Amino acid sequence: MNSFYPANKAPLKPSAFCSLPLGAILPKGWLRRQLQIQADGLTGHLHEFWPDLGADSGWLGGCGESWERGPYYLDGLVPIAFLLQDDALIRRAKQWMNWMLESQKGNGWFGPERNNDWWPLGVALKAMTQFYEATADGRVMPLMQRFFECVSRDLPSRPLESWAVYRWADTAISAIWLANRTSDKNALKAAHMLMRQGYDWARNFVTFAYKERSSGYFQHETHVVNNAMAVKTPGISYALTGDEFFREAVYKAIENLDRFHGQVTGVFSGDEHLAGLNPSQGTELCAVAEYMFSLEVLLELLGDPIFGDRLEKIAFNALPATFSPDMWAHQYDQQANQVLCKNDEDNWWVNNGPESNTFGVEPNFGCCTANMHQAWPKLASHLWMATPDDGLAAVVWAPCTVNAVVRGGAQVKIEVDTNYPFEETAALTIRVSEPVAFPIHLRCPIWSKDAFASAAGKKKDLIPGTFTMIEREWKDGDTIELTFPMPTAAERRFRGSVSLTRGPLVYSMPIGEKWVKYRGEEPHADYEIYPTTQWNYGLSVNIYHPEESVQIQTKPMGDPVFSPDGAPIEMFVKGRIVPEWQIEHNAAGLLPESPVKSSEPLQTVKLIPYGCTNLRVTEFPLLDEI
């Protein structure tokens, strides 16, 4: 157990790592710029024009929306405010939090008068724990203690219902957080009660009955966001019980969701419900954000580097692609093959509405408008974690500054300078007031076969898919130079199609685009996007040696980097138009079974990182040529 940061303690199963408190990691470089873009967009301005987060919100004492939207927003507002050290955002976060902390009744319940559902209080607690880590506000823990006393007292007579049954782990995680800091007996009692009343996701994922595209009906078990949240749920059960069945169920969850509904970006389809492997099906933005949080929790609980690989893939591909480059608009559903974004009843969705893949303030439904804010800031706050040997672990690679306490109580700062995932190198600089010995654990991505680290003039090979420990006495200014060679890989996908990846990035063909406003006023309007260039290409790729089929060109990072013009990497590959592949139901039609033949002229096709595209093709028919 780490000597300086709270971690699971008996009777809980020990956690592999310890999350650092909010503010210990501060973003730098492109990541800080991305958070600033977010703050300058919808996150920083929604309260000005969206009533659900305005002054009349029930979570500010008003008569407006009183369920999950206020807590969802706060779950992202709190971390981005303190990560950017933005005074205006901090004041806004404190406004929400002050009302919440003063709202508790004598029986332990808190929040708006009109809410009697357990579920949104669980979201509120996630925001509250982050707020405490950033401020040490003395009101937080007493409120949480009284609330979990309420849970342990009242849950038998007022059991979980509906969403709370399926999302119980998002409340239990805060109970565990409290127990690790106070030894509060009601907290763990409440967590076990929540688990007993909650849905058995572990057994669901192990037996997994939902192997086909869902029908157009509502069912919690196939709801895409429920599943994304639930990926961490067996891990929470494992922490509470130590039963290996739950640990293994985590891996079965990811395996089965990938096998039957997986998308090349690391997420799984769901529009609103699990939708199969077709890249024209959608994935909801809430599911992207919640899958990321699930992986962050699993990294802390289990410490498996595979969760870092998956987290990077989602964060660097699926997450940025579902926003406009300026983050003033977002989609409800994104598609891997997204050739048209149109408000139309004729669509591919299981049961989402006609505007689900258009870009705007509140396309289809407002849950994503409230919940999207957590993804980037929580990624930034989970880049590094503390280890049981009183060292530090780099679990996700991105530019940042880490301030932490290590072995012997020494204060250390680590500067991480990198343009990863757009470049394959990173430099770590150690800052200490006097020499100190402690271990640093470095995650090597699963795809990087020839990675190495250089420190003190010594080169150390890194093993893909593992953590490598470098333990020595560190002096001020010592450095670690890391190189993660990024191979080009070809992945066979739906109906034999092919996708190209390089390192953690998925590559897509950007399609010329025309944005058409169909509702609202600038800058917070709603848009359709129409293609202006041909999109129906098949690729000529040697799937066994794809590096022989592509050329890579790099250029300086643009601003914003996640935009068609800002992409710092371009991949060129040969392809031909596949005439029979056309638009169907306002989306790319069913992929022709590969390999395919085409007599159209051979052309050079440009691909860029998926996260830099708005319209794109990502899964291509494979030409029958190599």
C-alpha cells in the first residue's frame, strides 16, 4: 500500500495503483490546448443559453431540471476548472457545489426537492470527491458520511429502481473512496448493499446473450451507456469481494463487446442500444466518455497496461471525432464510416432520433450535452498514478506536469514533454530539491515492438504491453528519453474490410464537407454536414505488410490539432472507387464483402487521424489486387 495516497485497504481487495488527487497532474502542450478549446466552447458557455444548466437548475435551487444533468455537468466542470486553474470556471464550480453541500437534509438525503432517485446522487458524489481533492473542503466528507448512513438505513425499504439498478457501481465507487479515507463503516456497508441490489453485470458479460444488433425497443441490458459504465462494475465487485470471478468478468466484458459490437476506434456501437459491427451504426458520445472513465477506474484497481492501451485508443480517436474542432458542437452518435450527417427519419439507428449524427448543442437528447465534459479532463487527471512501492507509474502518455510525493516523503515534479500520439518520442525531466531514490514505472504500448528508454546513458528495452520499472537515485534535471516506434498495421473488419492504424491512432479518409446550419444561432447552432468529394473508395493494401503499401508524411501540428486542416500526420495509400458502394438510409451503405474488384482508375488516397475528421471513411473495401 502506498504510504502517501489513499488506496483500497482491508477488507477491500488492494488496488494496483492509487489515483493522484485532482491538481497533482496538470496538462501541458497539445493536451492543455485541447482543454482550453473545450473551456472556450460549450463547456464554458452552456449556462448562458441551455436552460437545463442555467440559473433555474434544480441543482442550483431552482425549479428546473433536477435529475442527472446538473451532476453530469459538474462531474466535468470541476476537473477542467482546476486543471486549467481558471478562476471563472472555479467560481462556477463552487457555485454549484456550495448549493449541493448546503442541501443535505437531516436524514442524509441531498439535492433538489423534486428528485427522489438514487441515481443522480451517485453522479453528484463523483463530482464531490474530485472537488474535495482539489480544495479539501471540510463539508464534503461529513455530507458523504451522512449520505451513506442514509443508504445503509433506507435502501432495504426504498430499493434501487430503473437506472440506479444498472449504474449502482457509480455510487459504490464513492463509498469506497470515503471508506479509504475515513474507515467509515456505513460506506462499505452501503457499497455491499448497492452491489446486492444492483444488476449482475459480471454474469451478463460472462454469459453475454446480446450478440446481434438490437431491435428497436428499450432494454437496460443493451443500453450503450449502461454497458460503457458497466465495464468497470465487475472491477468494483472484485474490490469489494476479492472473488476472482469478478476480475475475469472485466476481461470478458471487453472481449464480448469487441467481438459482437466493436468498432475500430476501441469503442462499441450503440445507437441507443448495442448495434453490431457495421461501421455505419453509431456510438453515443456518453458511451465514449463513460468507457474512458471505466478504463481509468480499472487501471487503478487492476493495474493491467492493456487498459491504458484501450484508453488511449478511445481518447485519441473516438473522443475528438464526435466534436466540432472548436468544441462548440457535438454529435449524439458518431460513425466510423460517417459520410453524411443529416437530420432525417431515414437512418440506420436502432432507436435514436433523426438528428443523432448532426453536430449541435443538443442533438437527439440532452444527456450528452451534460455528460460530455468529463472525458478530456479526467483523462488528464489519470495520466499518472502512485504505486504501492511509493513510486509513480505513467499509465497513459500525453504532455503534462506531475507533482507528487514519493518514497521517503520527498516531493518530486516530473515534466512530460511529448507530442504523443502524433509523435513516437517522449522526454521525462525529474525535478527534486535533493537527490531521492524511487521507482518510475513506464507503460509500453502493446503495439510498440522495439520501444526503449534511455536514462543516465543506459538504454533499456521496453516490453510491449507491460510496465517497466526504472529505480535509481534521481537528481534534479535527470531525464528519461522514451521512444515508441509506431508500426503501420492493417486490421480486418466488418465483411472483410480493412482499416489502417499507426500506433494508437486510427486513420480515416477525410471527405470534403459542407456545413449547413439547420437550427439555432452562432456560435451554438446545429449543423448538417454534406459530402463534397467522392468517398466510396476501396484500398489496395498488403494486409500482411501494410507498411509496404503506405507512405507517411508529417507536418507541424495545427490549431486545433483535431481538425482536418490541423492533422500533423498524413498517410497515403492507393485505392479505386467502388461504384456499387453507395449511400443508403443517409449513411454509407452496407460494405461490399471483401475482397472486391474495381475497374476504376487507381488513385492516391490521403488518410489522416480519425480524430481529425468530421466526415470520413475508416473501414474500406479491400481491393482484390495484392
